[in-house]
Amino acid sequence: MMMRGLFMMAGFVALSGCVAVPGGDEAMPAPLPKLSQQQDTPQLALLDYALADHFATLPKPTTCVAANDGRTPEALASEGETALMERHPRLAPFTRCVLSDGMWIDAEAEEGAANDALVVELANFTCTDEFSCTGWVRKVRGSEGMTTSRFGMEWGANGWVIAPAPVRIAQ
């Protein structure tokens, strides 16, 4: 009985650092901690949250992230983009997404292959203090295809708590 428990515990410990990969017998390392655990990077926490939802529901197209100052999307600072790409292996660097004829395309797509791209933009991000922020996340395919959501964030004991924050229009 004690030996069986020991083998079960050893098996659990051996498997706890790996997750199964669909369609293969290989194991991948466990996902990195959520960026919501870092108080000093709320922008990355919000993008991490949006990308987790995005990749769970939309397997394609090529996806990049950007910050938008209200005029044009720009690449994130390299350390921020790298942190997001480590958490989301399917995320491509911003340089790979190129705006062409009003649509985002994958600049590295092979000729004849689908070259659709989508840019997840962080816009109008503001913090009233180090504990409370709001920001807009836009998923942009081109001039016609865009979804926009506003989120509120509060820092708490377990990290950034992120929730949709509807816009109230004055009457």
C-alpha cells in the first residue's frame, strides 16, 4: 500500500511540469506564470489576458501585438513583446504583420499560402494610480474588421484582476 502511494506521488511529480501536446507524444514545459502577477507591467497583463482568450477561440490567422497612440499601431518595447511571445508561442513579432491595401498580412507567409494577419492593439491605456487602470483592446484585421473592448484592472493580493468595463454614454 505504501509503495503504491510512493509510485503515485512520483508519477504526479514527474507529470506536473509537463503538459500534453495535441497530436503528438512530446511533452512541453508547463506554461509560464501569467503576466498579471507583475504589478509594474499592467499593460502586459491586459495583453496577456486578451491573447489567452484570443488563442483559445481563434487558431488562425497570424497574430501580432501593438500599442496604438490614436494614430498608428507601433511595436511594443522588445522586452514586453518577448515576454508575451514566451507566454503565447503562436504570437508573431510585430514586424511580421504588415498593413497592405488596408488589411494586415503576414509578411513571411509562403507564396500561395494564406497570409491573413490580425493585430491585437492596446489603446488609450491609463492608470489613475498604481492599483487601478483601464485600457482598450482592439483586434484589427483591416479597415473593415475590428472588435474593440474596454477593460478595467485592479491590483489585489492575487495580482491584476481584469474585467470588461462597459462604456457609459452620458444621457
